[in-house]
Amino acid sequence: MGNPAKDTGEASQISTPPTPLTPPKPSAPSIPEGPEIPETAAGSAAAAIGLTVDQALTLPALTGARIVAGHAGRHRVVERVNVMEVPDILPWVKSKELLLTTGYPLRHSPSPLTELLADLDRAGLSAVAIKPLRYLGGLPPELLSAADELGFPVVELPERVAFDDILTEVLSAVLDRQAAVLARADRVHRALAQIALEGGGLAELTAELSRLLGGPVLVTTPDGRVLAEQGAADVRHLPCFDPEPGDQRLRTEAEPAGLAVHDGVQHALVPIVAGRVDHGRLLAFADRRVFDAADVAALERAATVAALAVVKQLAVAAVEDKYRADFLRDLLTGRLDDLQSAAAHAATLGWDIEPDQPGS
């Protein structure tokens, strides 16, 4: 009788642990300085870069494979592939893995597979793909019920499918997506860096980001007042904005960082943070499409440039406030003898204190 590994593409039961295969890795309102925010709130909002279970099943190597239970989890993201060679697989699995098995390690007692399913779900795996006929004689009904309850996809593989083909194609597809995201991130980085180097502000940033993402973009204060926007008039009716006429601030208290959908329109929101100080929000809306990981990564890079622009604006405002305070002190203490010069100085500070003309 032939070696099971040769017939199925899966290694026979061995004592060494399996090795998961992982790919390389206008006049704006004043800007108040917000409170410090937790590091978790300032963290990445980026979606995972990989394939969904549904997308993986469209690869040639998985032709004929189908989800037989746990359909609610078909959008789980696959970033790695692992092969179950031993019954006690849990120490060697990782989050976002597609676990392949013929059931050979559990051929003498398939019932633990149902219990294992819950453990795999808790470990954050994406799905388990099984060749059920040769060693298990079919999938136990209790396994399918457990998968449906958990929303954990169980994929039935045709007997002819070779695991090495699945490994190659899934990981290649993940790598291709990661490479595309990195290439786009580099283009975005160059465009945003140019804005920063040229001293551009929030208006330039929102205009460029709207061009890159192809949809409305806006920057707000921590409490939601709009500082800069591009194309946002078309989305001001959405429930994420205050409905009061003339206000329409972003309801930041009800909009956490990450992806969300309002009235069928998706948006991505990231905090604008310098150190751990909250300086506002950067919000982009998807226009007739769905944001992917590259879009969210671009938004997070832009938030860094926005933080630089906000900090610069705060620094400039602080200096201007000091000049105004010094001028008022000198004016009130009588140190300014020449009223015409004082009026000219005040004009540079944005004040009109032109002295009365004789006879007026």
C-alpha cells in the first residue's frame, strides 16, 4: 500500500511538530489640543492583508472544494497555511491560518475533531479544510453543527487535491496582495511626503488623499469640527454627522476608529495623534467601492502627515498669541508712543485699531 503522504499531499503522522508556512511580512476652526488617548485607540485600523476563505476557494488548486458548514465565517481572512500532522496540533497553529488535514491523525477516533474545532476557533484560525472520506469516512454531523454554531468554516476537499498545490497557490496569492499593498503604500508615502516637505497643510493633504482614494476626505478636531475637507458635501447627510443645520460636525463620540458603513456608504476613520495627544480625526469615504487594506494603510500614513500639519499650526498659533499678548502689554503700559506704527503693527496681527483722525 502506498504512503498516505504521497497519495494525499499530506505528510504521515510524525513526532516532530508541523511548521506553518507564513509569507514575509477654507477658514478653519481653531485646533484645540485634545486629551491623551490610550495606545490601543491610536493603533492600526488596517484590515488584514490576505484572502478571505471565499476568495481562497476560487484558486485553481481548490477547484471543487466547498464550505459545508460555518458559512457565516466565509469572510475570515487567510494569511497562512498549516498542515495537521499530529493530533495535538494546537501548540503549532497561529491566527489567520487555513488548516489542511486528511483526518489521518484522528483516524482511530474522529470524535475529538468536534472539540478541536472550538479550540481552533478560539485560536483565531480562518478555516479547516478536510479530505473526509479516506480516513474519516465522512464528516460527523456533530462537527457540522458545531461549525455552524461557531461560524467557523469547514471546507470539504476533493480527494484528488494535493496539499502542496494548495500551499503554493494560497501563499502566492497572499504574497501578491502584500506586494501590491506595499507598492501602493510607497506611492502614497511619496505623495504625502512631498506635501510635508513643501510645507503643505490640511487643505493640501485632504485634496491629495481624496485623489488617491477616489472619494471624499475630511479632517476634524477631536470634537468633530471640520478643519479641512475635499468633496465632503456629498456625505454630510450621513448619520455620522450632526444633523443640525450649519453645524454638521462629525459625531466623533459615536464613531470609533476603523471601518464602518452608514446608509450603504463605507468610511474609514483614523485618529490624528502626536505622541499620545489626540489632535483630531481623519475620515475618508469609499465612493462606489469597498476600502481594502491598502486604502486603510494610506489613511494611516496620511494621519501622520496630518499630525505634523496640526502640530505646526498649533506652534504657529502659540507664537502669534505671544506676539499679540506682547503687543497688548506694550499698548496698555504706554510703551508705544507712535500710534500710526502701533496701528500698523496691530494690522499684522489681524486687528484694526486705526486711530481716530482729527475732527472725526
